[in-house]
Amino acid sequence: RAIARHEVREIEQRHTMDGPRQDAALDEEEDMVIIYNRVPKTASTSFTNIAYDLCAKNKYHVLHINTTKNNPVMSLQDQVRFVKNITSWKEMKPGFYHGHISYLDFTKFGVKKKPIYINVIRDPIERLVSYYYFLRFGDDYRPGLRRRKQGDKKTFDECVAEGGSDCAPEKLWLQIPFFCGHSSECWNVGSRWAMDQAKYNLINEYFLVGVTEELEDFIMLLEAALPRFFRGATELYRTGKKSHLRKTTEKKLPTKQTIAKLQQSDIWKMENEFYEFALEQFQFIRAHAVREKDGDLYILAQNFFYEKIYPKSN
């Protein structure tokens, strides 16, 4: 190993002397763009505020993608504009973009370098309950803002018992289409094709997808893998005042009967299958990246090296 490390150091020194190779590597890092197409009510505000708190220190830009009426599907012409902005807006690189938009495949537009996608999802019933009360009572982030369903005192349990539209199983269909993307079939409630496409995108198009219930571990992995953006994020989450910034007001947990009724729906079964799929993948990645000691998680150091490097240097 000592010989291998010595050889690697010599190669690094030669690359430093060459100049352009090192500059190219730096340019690559500075050209990086991350897209966080955040799903509503998944702790996305808490996570995004960490990116805002770190951007000045870590020298990158944060931009919110504000779509009209929070529509997650862009028009074809807006898709073209968005892709062009993301890829050619050099003044905003490195950049962290976030917003309630569904996945967009950049390769369809002929770009050479795709952005890095990340996301967080949540237990589907817990997400719906949170959103239900959020529309009625808001949260502690902007407590004075009037919400769309403000004044409606009906509990989530009462809504489900009465078969209300705001708590219908169809309202669970959100995380799958967000990962599926801009195809028509993605937004057909209960589409098996949409779920399969969402799973494919999660594995092949997303750098990392965490879960709300294990947000700190998600942040820890991002800091280890993408320190250019997330250096200091774990400590900030643990100690900062914004770690649990946005809490829905007046939220009441549903009864077992309410949960059981929703779980009879095929829509819940599909959204839950997708959530369990994402959770298993996240835990698999985490298991290969960290070790636990005395109840704490520690990021593993580099676990590979180079050897048998030829041709030998003179």
C-alpha cells in the first residue's frame, strides 16, 4: 500500500505540473447544479433552510423555483426555458435549485451535463395528515398567513368518516408523480406504470433520496458525499434553531380506524410501496456509508485505493 500511495502522489504531482487537468477538475466542481424538487409536507422547508444558511459560507447560490399556483407540471415552453437557465446561467453556478416541481429529464433537451437530483419523501398517510391541517391552520413558519381552508374545524378523522374530498385516497397520489415526471401517465391516479417509472427514476436519476423520519442521516450522507455544498450541514441541523423550523399547527394524529380505512385503498398501497422502496434504498446506501458506535453514526473513511499503476514514472 505504501508503494501504491507513493505512486499516486507522484501522479498527482505530475497533474499539478500539467496545470489544465487540475483546472478542469476545479471547473467541474464549480459547474455543479443540484435540483431539489421538493414534495410538499416532507420537512422540505427545514432542509432548504440549511442550504440557505450555508450558501454564503460554502460559496454557492440558492434559488427557489416559484411556479404559478404551485403547479408541479411545467408547460413544454417553460421546460425549455428552465433547462436553458439551469445549464447556461454561469453566474448562478454552483447552484442549488428547489421548488415544488415534478422530475424533468434533461437528456430530452440535448444537454451534455445533467443536474444532480436529490429529494426527501415521507410516510404517505403522515404526509397527507400534515397537509390537511396545514391548509386549515398553517404552521409556525408564517403564522399570520391566511390558508385556503382556514375556518374549517373538521378533523382528519371526521373527514375520512364522512368521505370528504380533502382526505380522499386520491389525495395520497403525490410522491409517485413527483418522481415519475412530466408524462401524462404519471398523473393518472393509481397508474402502475407511473409507480414503476418513479422507482426507475429514483434509482437511476436521483443522487440520493432520504426520508423525513431520518432526515439527519440524509443530511449527514450529503455532507460526506457533496461537501462543496453541504460542509457543516450536519452540525447546523443538530444545533441550529431551524432544524425543525416548520411545524403544522393544530395537527391531530388520526385514529387506528382512520388509518385502517385509508390502507384499504389501492392508491395507498401503491404510494406506500413506493415509500418502502425508497426507504429500503436509503437504508442500503446508509449501511454502506456509516458505522454505528455507542448509539452515534460515523461516516466511513475512504475504503479503496489504487495500486499496480503503470507505466512506472521515471
